[in-house]
Amino acid sequence: MKNKKVVLLSVVLLIIGFIAVTVFYQKNEDKKIQKMASKSSGAPFVREHSPSFGKNENKVTIVEFLDPECEACRAFHPAIKKVFKEYSDESRLVVRYLANHKNSKFVVRLLEAARKQGKYNETLDVIFKYQPKWAQHNNPKPQLLWDFLVEANLDMVKLREDFDSNYIDGMLSLDRADATKLKVRGTPTFFVNGKELKRLSYQSLLDLVESEIYK
Amino acid sequence: MNSNNQISSTIIFICFLVASVATLGSLFFSEIMHFVPCSMCWYQRIFMYPLVIIFLVNLLYPDDKVFKYSFSLVLVGLFFAIYHNLLMFGIIPESVVPCVQGVPCSTVYLNWFGFITIPLLSLVAYSLLFVLLIIGKGK
């Protein structure tokens, strides 16, 4: 039956068509997002309230959408630390929050309180270190963090005070709105100068950062 | 060669194209555009996806039995599509939407020209298949 050739050809064409439309659509989406990165204010990638580190001599902004209760964020934490250690003069690291888990908000509040003491990164390290303990799936005990955080050399009295007085709802909702705008669906999601990191690996992050620094 | 029971391969071929476009289209919405499918959408997918294979196999190895397999799937899918569209147009109130979690089935993701929604596309696909198979069978 000669029609079989037509049938098989149409199968191939359908698949090619699907791939072509997909590639076109994704290129288009990437372009839209990168266009947003050209604004001088940095929004919606960067907001004034966001924790920001690094000297940024080469104007390379690494944005991380982070959730302290997210296991993938914990797993990827050493990688981003390593990359940023290398290039903290050339770039800056901006942290945005996506409080997707039950106790994320509580932990973000702790983090933000610790930030007032200039101990943000130390605190984040401790939070991730003990994440399996305080964020057990069936039995999360975020209150344990008060004990663990002693390790970060924080002034615990001041931490309590700042924790009680800081209201992060506005910050979280703006972060979430920006994440939606940037089509961020999960954590961790990275953007380097508006370019999304497509594969979560140390090497791809390093490559992306270096490609922006040595442009 | 064609017995009276056999649906012409042209009609099956068109059916195959309709089912393929519906399948790939729904995958594009969920996997590429990241629309979260509601449970109604899942039921319509369940009855659409196998049709691609059924029509394809029949095109490659024709027999006269394709109608009973494909039409039964189309009929169930069509029922879900009609029901879903009634939900979308608000004819059935949302309180009886049988979605337990996730996205409510009356969520409008897409609205081309003011009336083309994803459930409507599904209804169109199922209706086309329904009509095509009836025509093919009637001949």
C-alpha cells in the first residue's frame, strides 16, 4: 500500500513540527525574559529589599530564587557558594524568595533577622546544614532552628527581637509576583544577567557566569 | 479490496491527524507552556492518546475492526468534553466540579478570539472524530 509512505511521512512531519514550534516558543520566551533584564532598575530580577552580595565590578548579576526548606536548594547550595567564592568581585548574588513550603516563611524571617547582624550567609549555611533535622517531611520542627543557629555566632537576643519585629509579607509577595512574571516555577532557579540557568549543575552555572563576565 | 465494513483509509488518516494534533497540542500546553492540566483534562487525554496509536496501526495494517475500538473511546471522551464545556460556560455550576485538588476545571488558561478555550478545542477534536467515524461507517 503506497499510502503507508504518506502515513509515515506525516508521523515524521508531526514530530518535526512539534519540535520546531517548541524551539520557537522557548526562544521567544527567553527573549522576553532577557528583555526585562535590560531595565536599569533591575526589576523584576532585583528589588531593593533583596539580600545582595559581591562587589559586582563586571556588572554580572546572579539571581537565585530560593526556598530555605527546599531540598534541591540545599543540594545546590555548595555549588553556588563555590562559583560565587570565585567571582564575588566580578559579580553580585541576589537572593529572592519563593516560600513554597509550610515553614519557609518562618525560616525566611529568621534569615532576614540574621541579615541585620550581617550574618546572612553563615545563617543560611546552618539552616541548610540542619535542614534534614528541622524539615522532616512527616514531622517538621522549625523551632529547632533556634538551637541550631547558635552555631552561626548570632546575637540570639537581638535575633529574637528582629524576628518578632520584621514583617516580610510584602517582600515575599513581591518576590512571588516577580517569580510569576519571570515564569519561575520552582526553586532553585537562577538567572545570570537575565539568562536562565537551564541545567542545575556546578559546571553549567560556572559556564554561564563566566560567559557573562568575559563577554 | 475494500470490503463494505472497512472505513476508507483517507478518513482514518484524517482521524489520525486530528488525534495527533490534539495529543501534541495538549502536551504542548502542559509540558512547554506549563499549564497545569485539571482532572477533566486528564480524562479527555486518557481517551484521546490511544486513538493516535489505534488509527496509526490501522493505517499501517488495515482491517475492518477499527470502528468499534476507536468509536468507543471517542464516545467516552466526547462525553467528558461536553461536560467540561458545560462547566466552562457556567451551565453546570462550579460547585459540582469534581476536582479534588489542583486546578479547578473552570480555570480559563487560554482565550483566543473571546471564545476558543482549551476545552473547546478538545470538544472540536472529539466532535470531528465522532462525525468522521460515523461518515466512514455509513458508507
